[in-house]
Amino acid sequence: MLDFLSVIFNEIRSYFVPEKITYEITGECKKCGKCCNYMYSYDTYSEKEFKIMQFLFPAYKRFYIKGKDECGNLIFACKFVTKDGLCSVYNKRLRMCRKYPAKRILYPGKLHEGCGYTVHYKKFDDYMKKK
Ligand code: SF4
Ligand code: SF4
């Protein structure tokens, strides 16, 4: 439960606090739809936690539980992705969809295999060079 509360805290914080780590992202979307069909909410393990998340963030009602990965994390999909992998509400998509893949996040995320984007992770030395 504590993990879940920290998820909610981080979710709210992401709207207000600029993260210090910025990743360089290159490439472009190939419109495969994988990121709308297979998504994770870090440390959300149960349907009950998912329902609380949807209650707190009503915009997430567009997502439904699709299954679980090998670690027990829930996998979600969006109701609005078409069979062709396109967004049927493109002009009204969520902020997180507009910003995907996020350049500023708390921990390194992983893109789907075959995604047209590449995240360039910075090493400690790269940060030191900027000083
Ligand atoms: S997984 Fe990558 S290439 Fe596929 S739709 Fe999402 S952003 Fe585009
Ligand atoms: S709103 Fe559109 S872009 Fe966002 S997850 Fe759903 S289908 Fe994908």
C-alpha cells in the first residue's frame, strides 16, 4: 500500500515539479500503437489500486486492465487506440500521450521493442562535462 501511495504522490508531483534528469530522445513515431496497447503504471499491482487511480485521475478511465507482466505489474491498454494502432481522439489525447516518450522522468523508462524513438541515457561523466 505504501508503494501505491508513493506512486500517487509521484503522479501528482509530476505535474508541478520539473525533474532534474533530462534524456535526449531522437527518432520518430512509427505509429505501431504498442505504447497505447501495452502500458504500465509503476507499482500498480491490483484492480483495487487501479480503481483508486482512476478515481483520483478520472482521465485514466480510458484505460483498462489487459493483464499482468512476470513481476505482477498490471498492463493497461487504452480504449481509444484503433485496430491500426492509431489514436481515435488524437486532438484530445492526454498530456502524457502528447509528451511520450517523456524527456523528464524520475527513473529510466523502457521503450517498446521496435519503437521509432531512441532514449539516449546520460552517464555520470556526461553530467560532469556540462559543469
Ligand atoms: S511504441 Fe513508439 S513507434 Fe509505436 S506508437 Fe508508440 S511511440 Fe510510436
Ligand atoms: S488517448 Fe490516444 S495516444 Fe493516448 S493512450 Fe489512448 S489511444 Fe494512445
